[in-house]
Amino acid sequence: MKAVTATEAKARFGDCLDQARTEAVAINRNGKTVVVMVPSDEYERLQALDDTFWALQARMAEKEGYLGPEAAMKFIESKM
């Protein structure tokens, strides 16, 4: 992964965008990475992976006795 300072990224934003289309570009401020630019298809892949993970967590929680969204809504409505 290529790394640039925030000042360099600001001065060469177009170059950073071009580079980020093919690989991640870390933008550092005060010696620490604060942002990573990634290609949009990689971002979408990571979002889909995150969505899948949380959906699995929700299904596992329901199996362990937590209410699902429909059951929770029915419970709330019954208390109103």
C-alpha cells in the first residue's frame, strides 16, 4: 500500500485518485494513517462482507433467544 502525507495528497489529489483506482493509498497526518483510499469495487466488496457478517450475527443471536425484528415489533405493539 502506498502512503502519502496529507499535504502531499492535497497537492497531488488527482495522482492519488489515479493510484487509488488500482491499490489502496494511505494518507498520513502527523505520522499516523488517518484515511485509506481504496478502489470503489474494493469498498463495495468490503461493505458486502460487513453486511454478511452482521446478518450472520443477527441470525445467531435469534437462535440464542434474542428477538428478531418482527417479534420485537409485535412485543412492543403488545405493550402499547
